[in-house]
Amino acid sequence: MTYILKPQLHHPNLKTNDLGKTRRDYEGSVSTLCAGCGHDSISAAIIQAAFELSLPPHRVAKLSGIGCSSKTPDYFLGNSHGFNTVHGRMPSVLTGANLANRDLIYLGVSGDGDSASIGFGQFAHAVRRGVNMTYIVENNGVYGLTKGQFSATSDKGSKSKKGVVNHDSAIDLVSVALQLGATFVARSFSGDKDQLVPLIKAALSHKGSAFIDCISPCIQFNNHAGSTKSFDYVREHNEAVNRLDYVVGRDPIEVDYEPGTNTLVTQHDGSVLNLHKLAAHYDPTDRIAAMTYLQQRQAAGEVVTGLLYVDPTAEDLHENLETTSTPLNSLGTADLVPGSAALARINAGLR
Amino acid sequence: MRSLESTNDFVVKFANVNGSGSASANSMFAKSILRMGVPVAARNIFPSNIQGLPTWYEVRITGDGHLGRRGGVDLMVAMNPQTWDRDLAEIEPGGYLFYDSTKAMPPTKFREDITVVGVPLTRMCNEAYSVPRERQLFKNIIYVGALAALLNIELAVIETLLAEQFAGKDRVIKANVEALHMGANYVTTNLEPLGLRVERADKVGDRIYVEGNQAAALGAVYGGATVCAWYPITPSTSVAEAFTSYCEEFRTDPETGKARYAIVQAEDEIASIGMVVGAGWNGARAFTCTSGPGISLMQEFVGLSYFAEIPAVIFDVQRGGPSTGMPTRTQQSDLLSAAYASHGDTKHVMLLPMDPGECFEMGALAFDLSDRLQTTIFVMLDLDIGMNEWLTKPFSWDDSRSLDRGKVMSFEDLESGREFGRYLEVDGDGIPYRTYPGVHPTRGGYFTRGTSRNPYARYSEEGSVYVDNVQRLLRKFETAKSLVPAPIRHDAKAATRTGVIYYGSTTPAMDEALQSLAAQGLNLNAMRVRGFPFAQEVMDFIAEHDRVFVVEQNRDAQLRTLIMTEGDIDPAKLIAVLHYDGTPITARFIVSAISGLLQAGVREAAE
């Protein structure tokens, strides 16, 4: 969070997208996170994804809770409305915002403390309601802003910077999201932009609750030997199940895949997810298989990344509530107030 | 022994077992008297239970229109053996006991100073019906029929009510009418009418009979609420339920069948208010309904709404508690926790309805005020208003009224180059302008934070910036004084230096008490407060009097504390009159407390 705005001047030959915007138009204020923080890489990936998707920045609402990760929405999409809410309660605020206007794109950014500890309940309920959103947890397994306490995603047996061993079982948000009915579940790594950017693009175009657990090492408090969320550890144990190409629906689908190693998934909005399979037999449209696979690899000490599950036919909360297609926040007096004649009928029934 | 004799002025109390189906029969009893043009005030006293525990229903028949609880019982309908002894003890000397005489009771189970009326209800049911459920349900209708005959209530009126309730189910209507007559016939054949009588009158007028929660929910519909997020909690649940049913009726798009509203039962009260704040931030009118424990849980978000200046409406139906039990009893005990909810320097606008009529009005007004003031508005009901049917003036609506969305900058405003600073003082009233997310591609976007930002919503940790902002919030609160409903003053017929201040459901008991006190020669000027922050008139009223009683339904004199704090009033001047056992306050209580205090004061002055 900073009052330092980035200079607006940019190189005249910067690449533009379909809206004629450059990548710079998707940036925000200068980050105040520690130099080298994984979270800044995620912000950069969000900027890249929004730019490549040609999203009108002002049609994105970005919401967060409290913590290092929750500061980041100030650092991307500077023209968008943002809301730094209450610790652990971003999911409910995002849900309410989404109810008010179904036409915006909702991006929730949270951390492992914000979503797996104080906000575990709200995370779970927003996911199970099928709120149409992209929900990114910038997961570093540690409380950064309060200087190094374990979070609920810290692995059992991992060591804090001070050498304390964590004895509590870790919450694996990906497994939880799968069980709760999230219709898009992915895990990635802040240091793997090639994997992360297409995942964010696919999540943003997914209708329903799209969840990305993004491991994001804390270079100050959780990047040492004994940590299971350090750059070195994640690189060594990363088991990617697939690589994603995101293809906008209107583009011709040209894929350079060999038969048997790719999966094509068409989402509601016509966009196509072209998955280069890395793990044999991995089917990202089979929720139960995904859960089983995750547990197996986790037991083997691997961190599975990639698009783990997607239901391309998912429905969202608005469909369940059967709300009108006009955003509720734009309905006026005539749409909402039944008037005196209706009141006279009500009065007559109460005598 | 002299039996009580009274026409159109007595109290009937029904002692029942919860879950026995008595509620609708008892309600019909009360409504039949209303239909005869005689005002009633009926109150449920119910347990935290679905089946088995004792429950009572108290009906005050009041030709003079006193809608507060009177206290005391003239006719006890004792249908619950569990509570027999205490029910019997509650009957006024000379009063009446109605009971099921199927099983003989020893004389020691009765009192000598009351009239005992026995009707063998169980035997009559067992002879007439074979299905256990029928025996249970028709017993209730049989005793209503018997009571009608005893009290001179017109059977035709009850028959009409049955026909309305079971419209389209002729067989059910017929069976109920038969049961009704079975009870009435037993009385005319075997018993004498009581000294308590209902006589047809014309004292109800065009008033309606409705619960405050239902009225508040209708107010939310008329106030343009589109998002409701809530968590079940007695006594507020029926607000959300009524809102749901009114929305289904009035807010379904006639062409598409789609909903012009969204109602979410949240996982808890924190999520409820979070959704409300999110929807308010995004330009929809949103509310939650809750009670004291919910207010406790919502504190953090209410503070965020205050500082980030986001509209929200909370209907707080106050009650006793914690635990289960007292939460089904009434209190006015959340005033302070609502007024100063949350961490940091915060204070919040409250509307204080006295009856369902005002629940509707203030329920609708709350949404205009929340948009106008960009903050949380509390509507403070209580269980007595919320969950009991009250006789109240009919709902009315001015069709020329449109929703006041407050200071919102549109696409055109932004496009015209008008300066936008989300927290910028522009008009001198402390209220800044806001934009809805997504309104303009390049202008009007901002990052919302509770504090730590300048008038243009950019990050700042400067102390002076913080101070300027919270001073502006105080100016906004000052603006609110002229927007909340003004207090209502009633002066005594004779000049007096003694005043009384009260609010909400205390009002009918207070009105009646003022009449009784005046009859004793004790004159008080009265002021009913209807909103917080308090208007200057409230402080002027206190200044005009030597002493002012503050009558309210909690232990800690919360309204008195609020007045003292906000008006910088000498505590010695404000005398607390407090009622907090969970039953609604009565005129008898107020009269006894105030006359006692006044006489003690007179003695003190004389000594």
C-alpha cells in the first residue's frame, strides 16, 4: 500500500491488446512488499493475465482481507475499484458485492492466514455457494506482517525461521476446495509464471468459484532450510500434472499436441483450456480422481501443481437464486417499490 | 366472594403446552374480539422449545385502547398441568379459572376467591374424535367456542375467521365450525356467562393487526432493499422470512419470473453483515436482521462500514440472553452495543420504532438514510414489537416518493470532469460523494480502506489526515440529527417541572401510565425519542425540567447513559425507571415506580 503512483509514461512501441491498452494500463501503485516477495510475482501474473484477456480494468472488482497478500490489490489494476476489507472476511464481502452486480468480474486475493485460519469458514462457504469469482490464495505458510508465526497451511514438521517445529497438521486448501464443490481448482507457484498466467486467465473466465492456491515463498520468514514453502523446496518437490494454454473462444483453436497427451476443455464463455498432460492418466474433469491423486502425491512428498479440476458446465450463485439478469444495483424505484395500491391490499389482509 | 365484572376491559391468559396447536386457536380468539370492534393487545410468552415446554398467550381486551401489557390476569385458561399452581396464583382476586374438568381435581387445587369454570374438554374430544391429532387440535377450537359463549363473543365472527383461514378447504372449515359449536353448546347448556363480557363497539377503526417483524420486512421491500443476508436467531428470524415471502409476491419479474432480490442465509452473523457491506459498497440496498448476539459478532464490520462509509441496514430485534430461555423474552438491552458498536471511535445512527406501523415506516426510511449518510443504520425493534401482533395504523405510501440514493457520482458526472475525491468534504455536511464500482473506464475508481487514506482515497498514515477525516465523520453525524425521526413531545395538562423520556415498545404502557398518574395529580411532560443521534429538542426538554425520568427495559439504564454522554447531562437530573425481567413493561409498573419516586422525592424535599 503506497501513495507512490507509477509514472504513466511508457515506451511508444509497447504491445497493445484488443482494447488498445498496454500492459502498463493494468498496473497499480508501487508495491511496498519486501524485495523479491513471491506475492509481487503473482501481482505481475494477474496484470499479464488481465492484459492478455483484454479485460476492461474498471469492470474488475478486486477484494482482499488483511495481511501481506491482501495489500497486493493496490499494486495491480489501478483503475479498478478495490476493497481492503476485514481480516478473514473477504469472501462474504465479495459474495455481497457479487449479489449487487452480477456483471462485474470478481477477483478475491487472500493469504493462508486470511483464508485457512481466521477466514477458513468464510472461504469454505463462499466456495460451496458457487460465487462467481476468482479466489487466489497467496500461500506462504507464514504470518508475514506480524513477523513469522506459523499459519494453518504450514506443514507438520516444518521449521520456522527461529527453529520452532510445527506440530499441527496442515490445511490443504486445494483438497478442501475440491471437497466443498469448487468448480475450478488449481495450484501453482509464484516462481512459475508460465504456469500461473494461463491458470489465472482460465480462472477469470470460469463461471463459478475458481480457486487457485499459489505457493508464494516469504523471503523474510519462510525461505530457509526446514521450510516446505521455500523457493528451493517447492522447486524440488513440484509435480506439475499439466501445462495450460488458454485460448479465447473466438480464436481458432490451433493446438500442437500429440494425441493422447492433451485434453481440451471448453468453458461456458467459449474459451478453451488446452491442457498438456504431464502426469499420465490425470483427468482434470474427474473430481474424485483429482482428490485421490492429490492425496497420493502429497503422501509421497510432492507438491502437485497445475489445473487440478474443472467443471466447465458449472452454475453460479445467481443461477441458483434465479436473480434477474439486470444487476440488482441498477434497479430503480419502479422495479422495486410495490406502491400504495399493493399496500392497500396488504392492509385489507391484516384486519 | 365478589366476582369481577367488566365489559371490554379485562385480561385473559392462556396457559398451554408448546407444540399443541394452541397458538392459532388463541390468535383467532383475539382476532374475533378485534372484529367486534374492540381493541386487543395480545402477547406470546414462549419458551426456547418446539414441543413440550410451557407457553402462554395473554390477551388484554381494552375498549379504551391501552395496548401495553396491563399485568394481572382476570381469566386464566389453564390448559397446562405443569404450570397449574403458578397459573392459579396469578389470577386476580374475584377472577376466573377455566379448566379441563375431565379429570376430577381435589378442592385443594383451587382457590376460594375465584370462580372456577370447568368444561370436560378431553372427554368431549375423545367422544367426538378417534384420531389422536384431531383430539389434540379440536380441543383448542372447542375451548375457543366455550370461551366465546362465556364472554359473549359472536360465534359468527369466529366462523368467518375460520372460513378465511381455511379458504378453499371446506371440509376443514366444517369440522372446525362443528368443534366451535360443541364448546359453545356445552356452555349454554351447563354454565352461566361470566362477569367479563365483550360488547360490540367501534373502537378499532381502520387499524391493522400485524407483527413488527413482518412490518419491518415490508418496510425493507418498500425501502428498495435487494440483498438480504441473514442468520437464524430468535426473535429476528421472521423478518427474513417475511421479506422472502413479500419478495416472492412483489419482486418477481412478471415477464421472466426472475427475482429482483437476492436472499442468502449466511453461515453466521459475521458473514451476514460482510455480505451486506459488500452489497452496499457495490451500490445495492442491503440489510441483515439479528438480535443481541449477532450485534456482538458484527461489531468489526459495523466499524468498517462507519469508517469506509458504506451503507448498511441492521434490524436488531432485542431480547434477553445469553443462553436459551431469556432469548425468547423481550428487552431493550442492545442500545449501547449498537450505538457504539466496534473498535475505534465510532457511533451509529439508530431508529427507534414504537410499534409495527413505525417498523414499516422506519424500515423503509433506514435504506434512504443509509444511502444518504453512507453508514450503518440500526432499526431497534424488540421481541415485544417484533413477534407479537399489534394493533397499529394502516401502512401508507406516497407514490410520488422515490428512493434517495444519496450522493453518487454517475458516469456523466465523472465524464464532465467534476472533481471526485471519495472522502472529500464538498457540501459542508460531512457527506462525501461515492461511485459504484465499474462506473467509468478511467475515472472514479478508488481503493476502499477503513482508515489511512487521504480525501482522495490514497494511502496515508499521516495523523493530521486521520484527524481531519474523523472530524468530518462527526460533522456527518451532526447532519444525521436532522434526518432521523424527530422526538415526539406530549405535555401534561398542568404545568410541571418533571419530565419523562422513553422509547420503543414502552410507549403504550407509558401513555396509559401518564393518564393514571395525571388522575392521581402527578403531572409529567413526556418525550418519546425516535432516533439517535438525539435532536437538540431532547436536550432542550431536559433543560426545561428539574428532573426527568428515563423509562426503559434494561438493567443498566442504557438510554439514560446515552443521553448523559451525548448531551453532557448531569446524571443527578436523569432518574432511571427500569424493567428487565423479560416481560413487557406495564403501566402498573411505571405508575408504581414513578409515583413512589415522586412521593419519596416530595418527602425528601419536605424534610
